[in-house]
Amino acid sequence: MDHQDYFMQKEEERQARRDRFRFAAGMTDFVGVIIGVVVILLMLLLIFSLVNWLLRDISNTFTFINTRFSS
């Protein structure tokens, strides 16, 4: 193995390492996006639940006030 082949092999190893890191970075980006979408959907579910609870509570409060003062 001469000098040129040695440096060529080292460069190929560096390129393979770079490719592995690039793949790992891409996978972590993908997983981050998936987790972000799940968190956004969960937050939307919580907001809709809160709005529904608030509407029911307001309706019950006015019903209670109406029956309390109309009697």
C-alpha cells in the first residue's frame, strides 16, 4: 500500500463517518417533527376540551342564576 492509497482510504473512512452523522441528524430531525406534531395535536385536544367545559360551565351558571332568582 503506497502513500496515495493510504490517504484515499482515510478519506473514504471520513466520508463514511460524515454520511453516518448526516443520516443520524436527519433521523433526529424527523423524530423531532413527529414529536412536535403529536404535542400540537395534544394541545389542540386540551384547548377544545377546555372550551367545551367552559361553555357547559357558563350554561350551568346562568341556569342556576335563573332558577335561583326567578323563584
